[in-house]
Amino acid sequence: SDENLIKGLFTLEAPEIQTGVVEIKAVAREAGSRTKVAVHSEDEKIDPVGSCVGQRGTRIQAILAELNEEKIDIILWDVNPAQFIANALSPARIDEVHLDDKNKIAKVYVAEDQLSLAIGKGGQNVRLAGKLCGYEIDIIKTGEQPPKEKIKAIKDNMADKPKKENAESKPKKVIKTNKKASKSKEKSEK
């Protein structure tokens, strides 16, 4: 289950890693299930991901055979943490990444149809991407605010409105109407 096993297997299979042309920057692994490997090359002529995969996938297939078909994602490492996080969450397409470098938290915005890809089965994709990048990653649907920000925005809007003190204020009517509607709906469904 050691991450160095993955590094060793890639070193055996990819001569570019042996010679140092391609470097493995980080590995995040859930042994027996899935691994993410971040690779980089200083040489612009070298494709680090392609070097690890090999022609027609021959190199990666040899590594997978050693790991009993554990899934491996090979990610392009980037010096920019936001881009690196976006790469690590592949195969999902990322719209935006907001970083809090002090607390090592990333808020990642994705389209609704990309949510399940970004999170992964049982949260595995986002968990491994977080380990790989060293950030706690929050996946948020594009156009939505995180819950804490929503609450703050609602409170700010309420502070701007004048307060009504009579019993017939509009918010109370809406709440009562909604309760009656939901009760009558429940009765009709029974």
C-alpha cells in the first residue's frame, strides 16, 4: 500500500523517469482501488503523461497488471495550485477554483453535469485530488454559493429591509401558506 511502490513501478516501466526527464511530483493512493500520480517535465518537447502511459498504453498496462487492475490517473503537475487542482479533479471539467492558501482550502466550481465526476464514487476522486494537492477541496455547483456564504447573503439582505412589527407581515404569511399547502398535498397523496 506504500506510495513508493507506484513510484518504483513507474521508474521501472518509463525510461524518461529513470533518466530524470520526467519527474513524479506527487502520488495519492487508496491501495487496491485508485491512485493519482502527478508528473512533470522541464523539457517542453516531452509529454510527461504520454511517457507514463506509453505507446498504446503498454507501460501503464504493465503497471496495472502488477497492481491487480487498480485504477491509475496520471495528472499533469502545474506550479499554479489552482491549475494543479483542476488537473487533479479530472476527468471532470472545472469552471473556477478559488484558493485560500492560508488555510489550504480550495472552493472548486463545476457545472451541474460535472458534479458526480468531480466528486467520484463515494467521494474518492475529490479525496484523492485533495491528498495529491495538499488542499481541502469543496466542490460547489457553478452559480451556487457555499452554505455559509448563502446564510450571510440572506442576513445581509434582511438587514437592508425595514422591519415590520405587525402580525400580518409578509414573511409570516408566506410561511403559513407553505405549511398549509404541504399539509394538503400530504393528505391528497394518502
